[in-house]
Amino acid sequence: TQLGSYLPLSGGTINGPFIKSEPDGTINQIYFSAGSDSVWSTGYDSSNNFVVSRFDTSGNWVDVPLSISQSTGLVSINESLSVSGGATFNSNIQVDGTVTTDGLTVSGAPNTGIEIGNTNSGSAETTYIDLHSSGGNNDFDVRISAYGGTSGSSGAGALTIQAASTTVNNAMLVTGTLQGNSNIVASNSSFS
């Protein structure tokens, strides 16, 4: 039974908002326990960011897997994210580590694209895509890499394909010079 304005130590019902207030600049958390040890807590930190914290089986704090910035609304996931179903992102995705997926489809409005590489470093760099087809632990079986380029001039970089062979099944249009460091073999084709 509820006593006055207080909940009993066990049970009880709250009708309406639950407000837990602390002075500004302090940590305000609600803890969830298994037995006598905390396993999860949620609330805000000293910067008023919403956080979800986890604890080990002895009740020791481990880390903050999820946080939301109070000033920007940015959601930060500090551990791996596993999505069993589909996921839709209506804005940019920024990944500072490795993305592992069994398949990736990029679609949307016309002229949808993928951009790889740092556009603010101020210095040239090499960006690449590694393709694995052997089933072995090779660094890559085929690598497509881009390098060079001139700041302020689009399309001035160079492209390299590292592969044992490259096959073009249909017409290939070359608007500049076609140069080969080894043999160029053409079947049923002509050069002009």
C-alpha cells in the first residue's frame, strides 16, 4: 500500500511522470540490479548527456555502450552494433573503424554515390577497395586503388587495378592514351 506521497520499499504504482531531480552538473542515474549488484544504469552524466552504463557481474562499472549528446542530439554507440533486420538511415553515416557486412546495397535518389577518402587532410593519400575471392587469408586478391590528384581539380587522380587479369566483356571507350607495360590482347577488336 502506498503511504502518503511515498512508494513502499517493494511494489507500488506511479501514475504520471516519474521525475528524479539532481543539481546541475551532477550525475543523475537510475540503477538496475541483479541481486545486490548493479548491472545497468541509465540517466545523464555531469555534462547532461543521456547515457546507458553497464556493470560486470560483481557490480563494477565497465563502460558506456550508448550515449546521446544533450547539446547536439548525436547518438554514440561505443561498442559493436548488431542489426538483425533492416536499417534505414536518412542522413550521412560516419564510421571511424571497420564495417563488416555480408552484403551492402546503396540506393535512393538519382546520382546516388559512395565517397571514400579524406577531403580535409590537405595532403594527397591513397584510398583503396580490397576484394577477396580466394577464400584464403590474403591481404587482397584484387585491389582497386586511387592516388594522386590535385586539390581543387576533380578527376585528376590516378586509378590502379592490381589483379592477375582484367576482362572487359563489352566495348571499352578510351578517350586518352591507352598504354600497356605488358601485352594488350584484343579478340575480334580493332584499334584506330
